[in-house]
Amino acid sequence: GSSTPPTDEFWVQHIQQSIEIGWRNIATATDRAIVSRAVATSGPWTDLLTQTSPVTTDLYFVRIVDDTLNNPYYYRLELFSGTALLKKYDPILLEPLQ
């Protein structure tokens, strides 16, 4: 796994034994970013990370370690301003770590 951040606005990748979830240059009106995951694009989706007042103008990422490294999951990012959904990114499939 390369440690160079992807150029996408939203990405998920394995970094060693962790799952890196990141975004960059998202809508500046965003006051809440929610990352959720599911075993299928149809859901059900489980919230994994909720970030209030997220970094919008630069790069931001978190790395989590849990027991799902060997399972495929879809990850998605939703951006909110108040209760309004600003943007929903297409789900990204993270293949199992082999």
C-alpha cells in the first residue's frame, strides 16, 4: 500500500494493517461528514465515522484498525449542511486485505 494520498475527493484504502478513510477539498458549506459502510451497495449502511466541522479546504484522513480487514466492505461519504444533504459520494469497495 502506497502512502501517497489519492487525488480523489473521497478515498478508502489499506495502509499496512489499518483502513484509511480520507477526503479533500469538499464543499466548504459542509458542517457534518458521515462515513458509513455496508457489505452491499444496497445496504444496510452502518455509520462508522461522524465528523462535525470537518476540514474542507485541505486533505483529511483517519486510520482505523478493526476486525474487518479480511472482509470486503463498501464505504460511502455523505456531506451535510445542517439537515440538508450536500453531496453523497458513490460507494467505494475496499477489497479484503490479503
